[in-house]
Amino acid sequence: MSEASGDIEAADVPGRVPGGPGGRIASVGGGWRLHRRMYDWVLGWADTPFGGRALFAMSFAESSFFPIPPDVLLMPLVLGNRGRWLRFAFLCTAASALGGILGYAIGMSFMDTIGARIIAFYRAEDYYAKVTEWYRHYDFWIVFIAALTPIPYKVFTIASGAFHMNLAAFVLVSMVGRGIRFFAVAGLLYLFGPPMKQMIEKYFDLLCILFVVLLVGGFAVIRLVK
């Protein structure tokens, strides 16, 4: 789902910001080193008494502006206390959905200022334009897929507000999509321990794509049966 056909004129895209190179979220100069330091900083919270609070805060922030996905902290927290996997998965899901509402509000009310700056910070201008095209074709389903997969969720929460998607539907698909993702990760770690962490890290993108294909295929079969 990383590509979309068709060019989108600036006038058709709410909060359109000047184009970025390649339409991808990129880093330049010392960007990667900064990202690596942030990644290590997030991991460091797993060894503190405030791991649960940090997980909630980072899950909230990641849905609108923070670059590191909450899975990075969720996995070591679950492995460190497997009996609390449900609590950690719930914290991650609830905070991510609430953070998505913040992203939605940014897109609805501040797209030309804050929203555009966030998109530009990640050099995701062309990517945002592609997201708007997907909205025209798939409506709230694209939010569900983004909530479940490694597709940058913050771009979708901001775009949802910019396109005035129904808020109740947005919250619902966010909760379901994020819940499936985080409860699946935490549940697998609870059942299988550290070996599953290595498998998730190696095949996470492929597993998400496979799940979406199966889900869409299931709905297609149901429609054919009807």
C-alpha cells in the first residue's frame, strides 16, 4: 500500500504543503542518529518503575507527532512481566486511540499550521497526498488498515480530521485496529516469550499485510455469498 496511482492537485488536498522528495518519510543529515537516540531512550523506560506510564504517554504521542512506534516499549514491558500483558496492551490501545483524536483535531482545526508542520517535519508531503487519494476510494477502511499495520498512523489521523471523517467511526476503527495490533503482539509474547519477539521484529510487516489480505478476502467472500 505504499504507492497510489494518480496525481492530486494542491487545491484538492486540505492543508496541502509544499512537496517533499520522493513522497517518503525520510531523514537527512543527522536525522538517523537522532532517531536512534530516541529509540534507545524509549527502550530505557522499560527498566524503570514508570514503564506503564511511559507506554501510555508514548502511545498517545505517536498517533499525532512522535516518531517511535509504541511496540518498541510494549515488547520489553510484556517480556519483563508477562502476567501483565493484558494491562500493557490495553494501555497501548486506549492511549493510541486518544492520541488519534488529537491528530484528528489537528487536521480539522490546525491543518494549515500545526498539521502542515508535522507532515513537513517527516518529509511526508507527497505521502499525505497519496493518503487523501486512498480516502476517496476506501473511506474509514484505510484508517483501520493504518491502525493495524506499520503504515505511519499519524498521517492518517491528521488526514481524517482534515477530511472531516465521522468522529465516532474514526474512534471506533482506531480502537479496533490498534487493539488487534497491540493485543496480538502482547498476547504472542505472553504465550511464547523472547523467541516470539525476534519473529515479530523480523516478520511484523509481512504478518500485518497477510492479515489485511485475509480480512479483505473474507469480506469479499461474504459479499459474494449474499
